[in-house]
Amino acid sequence: MSARLSAAFAKGHPALVCFVTAGDPTPAATPAILDALVAGGADVIELGMPFTDPMADGPAIQAANLRALGAGTKTADILAIAADFRARHADVPLVLMGYANPMITRGVDWFADAAAAAGVDGVICVDIPPEEDAEIGPALRSRGLDLIRLATPTTDAARLPAVLDGSSGFLYYVSVAGITGKQSAALTSIEEAVARIKQTAQLPVVVGFGVRTPEQAGPIARVADGVVVGSAIVDLVAAHGADAAEPVRALVAELARAVHTPGSPAA
């Protein structure tokens, strides 16, 4: 696990993981939004790589991808955003999340070198399964980048070891069998799934998909090592555009209070 990710899960409280799409609404506006995530209390940031066919994402993030691509966002812009973020925030973990095509179209070694040079800590590639680890895993690991994999409600005991093999950083538990931002899983089902996964996994287990509010995030933080919020933040970017930084900071601050003190009445 990268040193920054390791530190993020060793703070003595669950981690708040926040997602935004790079280049939404424009590449020039993204740095201020990332800074707002940090100011609000995000422990880990996922920076989405816009793609034309984001099959795991719901309407909010699909629209963010289209806005970013419409603004001309390229892989070079994403890497520049990451490098600038690292220069401003030496200790905050940054994870690239996206799909295989933008990551491997110029060669996976090129991508791994560029991501490492930009100060990225890990990569989530939604559409490369564990059986195809050779497509991206060795290149990332050889540069010290964590390959963060996804588990879902359909990941059973027979499948889980394959998901965990070669995975590092944290395990992203997708709490619903569907797309981002559309529905929420019952807390009981999340608690049972996290407990089951932790019987095998040695990694922190972070829960995402369908988590939008502090009232949802706090109870999940009581049973998981971290909580991911994406669509609710992306909705604020859609609503406020280049002026989204302060609304984003305010929401993230509320989420951070709920996640960092999951046993408190406010959570």
C-alpha cells in the first residue's frame, strides 16, 4: 500500500473518500474543486478520468463525463491536474478512477510512468477484471501504484480470493448491484457483506455507490473502514459550475463530521 493511503486508514477514524470527475466543468476549474475536497476534510480523493462510455456510472457521473469531454479534457490534462494537486497537497492520497481505454491506449507502461510521475497513489480500473490483471497490474505495481479492485454483492466466497489477489490500497465494496448514484443498499446488507469480506481481506474495506448524505454515510462508517461519496458532489458541480468549490467544501465538511465520528448523534 502506498504510504499516503496507508496513513489515510491509520488516522483512528474511518476514511472519507470523495470522487469528482477531472475536467468537470473545465480542466481549469477542477483544481479549486479538489482543494475544496481537502478543505472539507476528505481523506482520500478519487479523480475520475472522463470516458465516452462509463458503463458503471449513473446519470450524474455520465453527465460529468460528457461535460468534461465537451470541455476538451484529455489524459494530459488529467495528469497535469494530478501533478498540480500533489504539489499543493503533499500528503493527501489521490487515486485515478476510470476505464481501460484511456489508461492503455498509449501503452500501459506509459500510463503507469505518467501516473507515478504525477504523484498518483493508486488506480481503479472498472472494466479490467482480475483474470486480466496482466493488462495493467504488473505495470502499476512495478511503479509503486496501488491497484484497487471492486467487490460487489455478487462477489461470493469463491470469487473473492481472485479479486484480492494483486489488489492493494483498499478494497472498494460496491454496495448495490447497479450503477452509481441510483439506489442505496440497506445497512444490514452492507454490514453483513463487510464482515464477510473482512474474514478474508487484509485490506481496508471502503463502501460506495448510493451514498449521498451524512445521514447515510455515518452509519456505514460504523461498519466499514471508509465511505465513498461521488454523485452528490458531482451534482453540486453540475449545479454551480466553476463556482462549485464552496458548496462542495460545505457538503464534504458535513460528510466528514459524520464519517469521522460515526458514533456521534450528528452522524
